[in-house]
Amino acid sequence: MLRQLERLTQPVAIAGGGACAIAVYADAADRAFPATDLGFEGVACVDDAARAVVLLIDLWEATRLPRALSWARSLIDFLHYMQFDDGRFVNFIVDWRGRRNESGPTSFPGGGFWQARGTRALAKAWLALDDQNALTGLQRGLAFIRESRDVPADVRSIHALMAVELLRAGRLPELRPDLVRWCEEIAASRRGDVIVDSPGATEPHLWAHVQEGVLADAGVLLGREDLVSVARRSADAYLAPIIRGRFDLPTVQPYGVASAIHSIERLGIASGEHEYIDLARLARAWFDGRNPANAPVYDRATGRVHDGIDNGVVNPHSGAESNIVGAQALLPELIVRMSPREATA
């Protein structure tokens, strides 16, 4: 996974220093290609760079591998370049010269997911590295987030996750009322017992669906058993059957599986129920062939996580998101297996 991310990482000189970003998509031969799902958007984005920063800092904190730290810092430089002075992030660069896409449908300033992920990554950098520039960017990005209303639950869950991490570390105690409000918004976004992702939705999308895990963590931190109970009911009704059914859906991407693993595992820790830990183990096995394709999605020989399974067939592409979230889902294994020699190769 880290090997594939290394292949996809390129410098962005205009962002200064050793700044770099990660190519958003790559085909089976590792040829990078841009995001064009809603028209041309660009070659690399804040969404991926921010999640990679979180991954690499987690890896560095567990192993103290120098390469993980230097790589994270290079991506943080890119995040600073992509944030305006008013705190808003744009998402894509349109080319490797670093020209920012300031008007695309998935790149406009302050868009939900990239604003949330970029700000959370800077919070992570401040907490782990005592990075004062990251604190400045965090404060700017957070001011925009705190003023935002009518935020979909899937985006709000990233805000809440960031607040949990900061409050656990004893930082920014003023976020506690925000966390309460954000969690109550998430808990109220339900159809029956199941937490959905946006207003008007009749069922969740698995991709980026981490609300149950966020409510579990926040419920413990805030002493709110009601939030944990909401998370348990939703996980039992929605996530558990999907995991037991081997993620037998028309399309499943690694981010969807990683999101399910996150929620189920955090719920197991919050509740003390071993059933959830067992479900997390079953969900991780999706990467190694416990899936409708009966084939590995993570090719351990080449270090590639493929881009998912469509109608029972593994997608041969292997882009940034798949490898970042795959590494996060399998992080305990990665930490055990990683050596300084392998990490710097």
C-alpha cells in the first residue's frame, strides 16, 4: 500500500519546500489519470493528501519511522498551499505545476468533505508534531466549519471525529458544545434505527459512512450512553448484515469497507462487546478474498489495493484513496510488519 502511494506521489514545487501530492487515480499499469467524473477536476486533491497525512502520522507515532514523518510534512505543505487565508480549502490541482481548481463541482472553496478532511489533518499535525503553522490553518479552517449549518451527517462525522481527537488530547475545550451539537445532528439523521448520510436519503451509502464509530467514541468521551445506543442500533441494523454477507453489493470500494471497519471496531471498544471485534475481523478479510469476487483486493506481492469490486469483479485500477484507506484499515498489521528499511525503500 505504501509502495503504491510512493509510486503515485509527485512534487508540487509551487507549494514550496518539499511539498508533494498523490495522484488521484491510476490504471492497472500505474499510469496516473485525472478525475473527470463530473467533468475535468484535476490530478491530485486535498481529500487524498489529508487522509494520507492522518495515516502517516499514525504510522510515525507507532513506529517513529523517519520516512513516515518526512512524507507527512511534505503533504502538509501541500495542504497549506490549498487553503485560502479565510480558512477555506479548494480540493484539486489541475496539473502538476500546481494550478488550483477553484470552481469545480468537487473542488470549490469550502466544500464539505475536503474542508473537513483538510482541517482534521492540520489538527492531527498540530497534536502530533506541535506544528504551529498547522495550528494557524486549523483555527482558520475550524472557524469556517463552526459557522456551517445544514451539514450532511457523513461530513459532520469528520468534524466530530476531529473534535473527539482534540478534546481527548486536552486541546480546544471550547469545542465540547460543538461536539455535542454535531453528534445530536448525526444521531437525528436516521431512517428507523439506521443512520443515513444526508437529508432526504432513504438508506446510507457505505463509502465514508463512519457515523456509528464517531458516535461511539463521542458517547464515551461525553458520558452520553444514548449516543452509543444509537450507534449500536444502527450498526446492528445496517453494518452487521453487510459484513456477515461478505459485502455482497453491486459496487463496494475500499473506503466503504474501511469505514465499516472503523465504525464496528470503535463500537466494540466503546461497548466492550466481542461480537463487534469479531465483525471487524471479518470485514478486514474482505481485502484478502472474503468478498463476492472470491479474490484479493489487496495484492500483497505488488503492494496495491485495487479500487473495489463491481458486480463480482475486482477493479484492476489502484488509486490514492484505495491505498490510503486500505492502509488505515490494515494499520495494525502494517505497524507489525513495517521495518525502517521497508518504509524508506
